[in-house]
Amino acid sequence: MAVDRDGHPTEIGVRLTKGALDGLPAVDPAPDQPLTIELPLPSEAAGTDFDHVTVNWNAQGHAPTNLFGVPHFDFHFYMINMAAQHAIDPTVVGYSEAASNVPAPQYVPQDYLMVPDSAFPMMGVHWVDGTVPLDPSQFHFTQILLNGSWDGKYTFIEPMITRAYLLSGPSLTQELKQPQAFQKTGYFPTRYSVQHDADFYTVALTGMAHHDAA
């Protein structure tokens, strides 16, 4: 977490030590259940509307395996609290209705499209940049940025990054595509970065800009 001299948030992120990439499990704890760590954000993040981050280690990748079937991390930056995230449960009445209730178009980042049948427990519905050619003959997965929603609300930003890409020592900064309007008032990221130095790999949402709900 970083703030400016006035205490306004400028970025949120996750740092992994270089050793964190060694000795990782070679298989998931159970089918479709990656190793997961939940990280609450510090109080300084309150103005961002982000609540916590989950880090999923997908030892064997996940579906669709022809695109994402390699060892990688999913970093979910959630704008809902852990209780609301955990309540995304297919055994709960109204699950299908909540999955079908998508945000109004003005709240969806430019070019993002809902992925069919992509509602997952404790996550929600996934959205992908429609300009990315998700065809195995054209797309080689190293990193990609997804978004998520649940029951009409925009709920997470999700960088997916392969272990091999992190080990390559990346220095990536890219602009985040923005929606036309925001559902809540707060600070929201304009960029996404994956960086490394002598000690850490850092995955961050940066360039926080303030927006009023509309």
C-alpha cells in the first residue's frame, strides 16, 4: 500500500519474495481448488473501495486449459468484503440470479465482455478484454488482466500471471481500461504493473484517481 504526502492512496499491491516461488505445491489441494491466501488491506486502503486480496496458486493451471493450463497465480483485488465474497456459493438460494445480474454497461471497463459460464464460487462472474485474441493459435499466456462482477456490482480486478513470467524478471506497466462511470465514490486504479527487484516480485494496481459515484 502506498499513499501520497496528503495520505491519499496511490497504489495497492502484493509483494512476493523471490523464495516464495520455490517449493510450491505441484498439485492443487483438490480439483478446482487452488492453494489460496487471503490478505486484508491496511486501513489506508479504505478510500480505494478495495477490501482485500486473494492470491491463488494454480499448480496445474485451470480451465480453459488450452489457454490457462500452466502453473500460475491469480491475484483477486476485491471491492467486496470477505463475508460477501464467501457468500458467493452455488448452494445459496438466488445464486443463478445473482450471476445473471450483470452491471449496467456504463460500469464495465471499455472493451470488456462477460465470459460465458464463468461464475465460480467465492469469486463471481469473470470479464475479459474483448480485444485480446483468446485463441490458442494466437495467444500465449504469460499475464492477463480480468475483471469480475456479482449481482449487478463490479467486484474485483484480477491479474493472472504465470510463474515462468515472474521468474523472467518482468518490468511491465500498462494502462487499465476504464468504465464510463463508477458505482461507488473512491479511488480507482488507472494502471497495472508487474515489477521485480533484487528481493521481491510486486503485482500492483497503481495511478489511483478519485471518482464520484454516478
